[in-house]
Amino acid sequence: MPTNILMPALSPTMEKGNLARWLKKEGDTVKAGDIIAEIETDKATMEYEAVDDGVLAKIVVPEGAQDVAVNSVIAVLAGEGEDVKKIASGAGSAKQTAPVSPSPQRAEGVTQSSPRAPAPAVAHGANRVFSSPLARRIAKDANVDLGRVQGSGPHGRVIARDIAAAKSGAGLRAPGAASAMPMAATPSDQQIRALFADGSYDVVPHDNIRKIIAQRLTLSKQTIPHFYLTIDCDIGKLSAAREEINVAAPKDKDGKPAYKLSINDFVIKALALALQRIPNANVTWTDGGMLHHKHSDIGVAVAIPGGLITPVVRHAETKSLSVISNEMRDLAARARAKKLAPHEYQGGASAISNLGMYGVKDFAAVINPPQATILAIGAGEERAVARGGQLAVATIMSVTLSCDHRAVDGALGAELMAAFKALIENPVMMVV
């Protein structure tokens, strides 16, 4: 039976590709392993290897075609003894072909097989060098040692452009340096336990909270392209204002103050207002479009037994510091008691994680999907600073913003940090 040749998925996220060039023409004999085409993605140009033997009966998608959907039919391969002309005349267009399931299936009299990305494998000396056939051929003609070429393809695979760079002296490893290898699979529980002597550890099964945290953080780091921005904030004025406000707080008949502001309350308010000043950073990424939030809903990481949870202060930009303080105290208490309702910890435009109370100077937090940013707060500490050419002592707090690069670019993240710094260093601006 004839076989449809499909546009391959060259990465887990690829949805479309460009058919850069056909290396075989209609009527050519094809053997498994032959390079039949070059496929372009936004990251690389890769060779497409034939999976089966046969004759290239029909090219459905011409070279130079742009944005060809993954699993679309790009050509039809005739098997041994089959009528090539008949198959060519009956070949359907790529648009008429349904997506391919993982197992082969029959469709309209044609066997549809799953696409296969180029197979990386060639032995080279003591180490395995993963490279494409075209790269190997170019390297051989150019007398380039594949073992010294730094690959830029998936998992460090050497592709044609790497050989071109190597010919000019770029992208070469030092002699004897190890070649790129595919990422190893995560070891199993049994493999990990085998590294430790029996009886030298206790196994504490994960509860549901820890399992969910692990899943979400793994998802975050695997699917969200993080980058980080750090600034230092002088919180001298803030500390003085906080002390003055707390002293002036009204008290009830038992002498209990109506509120007691923390540094974190000021941070929540400052981030909420900064997001209003830089609205393009007050967003959430979705594949279909960017969600621009009208309000600043700020999640605040709270440690609970066995993990953490992030209750959300809604419309924080509209609330006074005292209201934020009392609301956050109530949310934290109910979070530790595991009495929060789902709507109280789901969603949020951004989040805050504060480890300053533990003496941590600075750190980078992991973004909590679907939020696009999270602000990590370090401890305020006295540091030497220069003011007007004179050495002085100031209370400095380091903060680090983790950004989802799909939603918040570097310059935009920097604008948000500048707005936050202006507010946190001049707390009077939070009440006007």
C-alpha cells in the first residue's frame, strides 16, 4: 500500500513548519534512511529521513511552502510493484488529511504512518556524537571532526548549520572535550534507593499537597521560560512610616490595636500599584491571546505543614494598607488551618514570596501558573551605600522578579521593577 509522508513534529511544541527544500524529486527511488527533504522551524533547519523504501510518487507540498501544519501530508511514497502514476494521480492534498494517531491506521485506501524526526545516532571514537546524516556528509567533505562540534539541534544534536559554523572556527570544543548527549531519563524510585544502604533512611509517602506542588512546579519550570531581574530597595522611609503608623493605630477597650502593618503589607500594596502603572505587565499568557487584567490580584505564598499555598488578595490596588494587613492575616491563618475556599487561592495576576523573615538575602522564586510574574523578597539589612560622594549606612532590601518571557519581556519587567522601587522607597505615594 502507498504511504503518506507527513510533516514531522521536530519538537514537542511544534505546530507548523516550512518545507525548505526537497532533496528527492518525483519518480526517485527512496531507501529508508535517505534524506528526502529539509524542514525549517523557528529554531533550526533539519533533515527529514525516509522511514520506508519505495518511489516518491507525488510531492503534495512544494518546496518553499510556509506554515505547513504538523501531520499534513507532504508527499506520497509508492511501495514496491505499485503503479506510481496511478498513486500520483490519486494523491489527496494535505488539507484533506486528518491528524495522525500514534498507531498506523487506514484512511481513504492509504496507510498513514506516524511522522518520525531524523534519527540521531552515529558512533565516533569513544563517545557517541549525535548528528544528522547531512551534517555527517558535510563534515566529511570539509574534514571537520564531528566530535569537536557543538550541536545546536534538539538535545545537542549536530545539524548542518553547526558544521558551517565549525568550518569558520566557531562552535568547536577543545580537543578531548565530551560531546553533547541526550538528557538522561529521571531515575526510578528503586534506582535512587539503591544508592543508599538499607536501613539508612525512612520513607515518608507524599501527601496530596506535596504531589500537587511537585507537579505544578515541574510544569512551571518545563513550560514557562523564566528570566530574573534583581534590584535593591532602600526601605528606610518605609520602616519609619510602618513604625509610626503602628504606634498611631487605634486600640479597642482591651488595648488591642486595630491593625499591625508588616513590611509584607507594604510590598503587596506596592506591587499592586506598580502593576496598575505598568498595565502591560499585569497580564496572563494563553496560547490564544494575552489576558490584560483590570485589577491587581496579588497572591502571597504562605508556608503550611508539608508545603505552601498562595492565597490571593483581590483588587489590592484599591485597598488601604490596614485592610490588606488584616485580610492577609485572616487568609494566612485559614491557609494554615486548610480552610481556604478554592476561589481564595486560585488565579491572581502576580504573586509575592517573602523569605526575609528567615534572614535570606535574595532568591529567585518559581512562577505559579498561570501567573506571569512572582516577586521574591529578601531580608532588609544594613549596608554601606554612597550618598553624595559620602559613605553612609542604609537599610536595603533585595527583591527579584521572576518573569514569564512569553508575556513579559526584559524591558517591560524592568519598568515594573522601577515602578515598584519608586513606591517602596517612597511609601507616602501608596496613600495618595
